[in-house]
Amino acid sequence: MGQLIATLLFTLSAMLASAVAGTGWRRRRSAPAVGAVSVIAASTAAWSLTAVAGYLADDPSVATLTAGVSLAGISVTTAGFLCLALAVADRFWRLSRRTALLLAAEPLLLVAALLTNPWHGLVISSIAPRDSDWLLIDFGPLFWAHGLYSYVLLVAAGMLLIRPWLSGPRSQHRLYGFVLVSLLPSFLGGGATLLGYSGAVDAAPLLALAPLGFGATAFLHYWALTRLSLFELVPVTRTRLFDMIGDMVMTIDGTGRVLDLNPAAERLARRLTPDLPGRPVGLPLADVFGVSLGGCLADGVETDKTVTDVHGRAIDLNIHVSALRDSRQTTIGWAFVA
């Protein structure tokens, strides 16, 4: 009976997470937060499906393989929650290469440990029949270290949301609070599953509560982002309006590097600097326009400036500057129209 209940719970988790992943992926370009939810849901679905296969397997090698895939899925899922919290807390946040590499380190080390597990047994210490229906997997110290790491990421995600929930814009309090509370199914489900694996509670269905909890959290987060406050979290009409504006519009970060620019700005940039790469985002402003705006970058500044293209033709710019601020009203960059 326990095996049947656990299998049903795993299957329910896979179905729920797959639905969220498919829907979220189609809308991933609307905001980094939605993309993070789709990744969380997809990894949870993979985790659940491989767990079902391993749970029903009577071959230790198959159980070992599926356990490895499930553990990697957990790493991706918890990293996704951290990225989601960063994206919800700050709508200007984007996943940097450095952050991606840091988050990829633990899954890669875990995979390496799993591949060499037959020699050291630090991830999976033993696999043996528990009864006539299913196998019992005893995990080693690296599995428990992995579980601790996953909980650290979940706690970090929660901590990132607490501050904006307490001190952020009042219009966003409901969103921050709902996303924060929605982490509870993952915390509770993960704790129940760890109890089941530790043998502290001998109940097979507990092993399926972690992916089910993570799937429920992903569903609640997606619902919150699309129903509660997505229109405030991201400018949903940005793509059409930003690209259709005839004036040059550009945003840069606090270090003077280009974050985004509309087609009009890119056309002007290529008149001034023809050898620009295909996508000039991330380059210093001076490299893109061949000129520094210097003291022009201050909130509310309106100024006239003349630049010269490669053919020696003068171009007059009337520049209007606005500061970009995060949820703590700290200036993190500038937007200007010319």
C-alpha cells in the first residue's frame, strides 16, 4: 500500500511540475522570475519521474542511476529558487555568468562523486531489498551534505525576500509575502523526505513528499507572478513600446555599461562606432558611442551634446536622463532618451 501511495505522489508531482514548466517556458521572456519558475518546475518533473523509475526498479544499477539524476535535479531546483528570489526582489536582476558558474559547482561535484561512488560509497553506501516490492537505498555522508546545501539555498531564497517584504514598495508586499510563504511546501516536503531516508520514520510515502512540495511551490510561485503582480514586476508592454520609439532610448548600469538599447539607439551607435559586435549590451558606454556623457549622468538632467560620426558629420543630441533605482531606492543605473 505504501508503495502505491508513494508512486501516486511521485506521479502527481511530475504532472503538476510538467504543466507549470510548459506554461512558464512559453512566457519565459516576460521576466527572469518566470524563466526561473519554469526551470524549477522542469527539474522537479525530471526528479519525480526518475524517482518513480528508481522506486519501482528491482535492479540496483538502475536505482543508482535514477538516484543520481534525482539528486542533480534537486540541485538545479534549489538553485532555481535562489534565482527566483533574486529576480522577484529586484526586477533589474539578471543571471550573470559568475553566479551561474558558482551555482553549477555543487551539481558538477555531485555528479563526479556519483560517477566514482563504487570506489568510495560516500553518496550511496548500499542498495538492498527492503521487502518483496522495492529496494532500500542507504545514503552516505555526501548525500546529507547535499541535503544541507539544498536547505541553505532555500533559506537564502527566503532571506532575500524578507527584506523587500518588510521595507519594499507597499504595492509589492502581497507578492513578496505570497512568494515567501509559498516556500513552505518545499521546506516541509523536503524535511519529511529526509526523515524517510534517515529511517527515523518508516513510511514509504514520505519519500515522495519533497518533489511534491517543490512542485506545489513552483505552481504557487507561477500563479503569484502571473496573477498578483506581474504587471508591476515587469513592464509587460516594454518590448513593443521600447522598440517602436523613434527617439534613442538606452539604459546603463552604475558602472557605465550598456544594459539595453532600442533599435534607434543601436542605429546611432553603429553610425558612430561601425565595428561594434552584433549585440553591444555589456560594453562601456564610451565604446558604444565613441564618447563619454560624463557629468550628464544624473537624475533629471537635460542637456544638449554634439557627437560626430565616422564621416565627420555632426549629430546634435538633446539628452534627458532618469535614474534607475532598486526596491531600496538605491540608484543602480540610468536611462536616457536622446
